[in-house]
Amino acid sequence: MPRGESWSREEVEACVADYLRMLTLELSGQAYNKTAHRRALLARLDGRTEASIEQKHRNISAVMVELGFPPIDGYKRLDNYQNLLIEVIEQQVSGNELLDRAALAAVEQPAVMPLLPDANLVMVPAPVGKNLHETPPVYAPRFNAVQRDYLARESRNRSLGLAGELFVVEFEARRLHQAGHKALSDRVEHVAKSQGDGLGYDVLSFEETGRERLIEVKTTAFGMQTPFYVSRNEVARSQTQSEDFHLYRLFEFRKQPRLFDLPGMISQSCRLDAVSYLARVS
């Protein structure tokens, strides 16, 4: 098949089935080899390359996230996918009980705060956002029966959220202590616990100058690019105190916890999509 020609249904079905198999293995904590999977697919696809298979897997990641699934770690979402891909994924996901059980177990599993490694290994650069300030497209709903809410379920995993907040409290205390500010280190406070969770941030920390740093913690067991949920309170706090507000995205928490910092207004670093409304009968 010439390069650049549209993928056939048979090719798409084979690629999606392979992706879902890898995702189920990953969510179940079982080892697998992406390269071996790609090479095995080559024998079933007519004239495709490993690079084209990887691109298709990235397209699948984009669709999976839209359906509420965690994507495979390492296959960063790539949009502009064909409609056939959506159709095939919906067909293969529907009724896939093994994937469903693996995803539910992964997002609902309790979490314990791990030992904090070298602080210099925890903080990483934030991913570069694209198209944040373009006019968003008009909302076009897609109604399907296979929409899942695994990422929303993970966001409601109180054990995981608490473990992430405690991790950041210790990280901030150590950061300030290592910078020679022990007095500030001792004042780092887990305000979501001491004052309540309605403040719009979870941890009160400090800059080395003594200025307050208001930190909202978002924790996931999945990769850096996994979408997350923010509340209206958190968005408002990031707007009213943008110079003090920081969103810490803590990712791969169960494997090798790392985080990146999104300072200032959340709307300046993230594309915000409305997912629900509070309705009142007028």
C-alpha cells in the first residue's frame, strides 16, 4: 500500500486491538514492549512503517482521552484523526470487560505517600501548551454509549489526592529548608486539612522572599499529559491571586512521582473545557 493512503478498516481494527491490549497490560501492572508490539503489527499491515503505527497509536490516545480513558504512557495524544478510528474504538471498547476492570482497579486503587526522593529529581519542566489562546470551536456534542469516566473517578480518589497533597507538603518543606529558610519550611501548611478544602488551593507554602505560595495539587497515577479536573473555586483563586497561585501537576505517582508547576491563572496555561453545569429551575 502506498505511503499516505488512508488506513483501511482492517488495518485500523488491528491497530486499535493492539493498543487496547497494551493499555490493559499497563493498567494491570504487567510489563510489555511497545517496540515488539509495533513490529508484530508490521506483518499484519500492508506497507506501513513503525513510524506510521506509532502515529496511529497517538491518534488512538487522543480518542481514548475523549472517551474518559487514561491513555498509554508514552503515546502522547495526536489529534486530526479519521472518523473511522472513532467508530472502531467505540466498537472494541464496548463490552471489553477486561479493560473495564483493569481501568477501574487502576483509578480506584488506594495510594500511600512514597518516600520523597531528591527534590531536584521531582520537579520537571511543564509541557508546552499549544493553541491556548485561539478561539475555541463551537461545542459539538458526540453522544455515544461507551463514554467512560475513569479519569473523573481518579480525580475523586480521596486516598490518591491526599497522598499527593502530603507529598507536596514535604516537597515544599524540603525545598525551603535546603534553600536555607528553615523558619519558612516549618510554616508550610496543609490547609486543605487544617482549614478545609474550599479555599481553592491545598498547600500554603512560601517563596524564598517570604511571599506566600498558594499551591493547588492535582495528582494522577498516569502520565504527564493526562487531563485533569479543576473546580470553579480553583480557577477563581488563580485569577484573584494570580501572582501567588501555583498548580502543581503530580504525575506517575505510583511509579516515579514527578511534578511540574503551572504558576498564575489556570486559564493562561490550560485549555478549560466545560464538562458540567449547575442547573436551577427558574
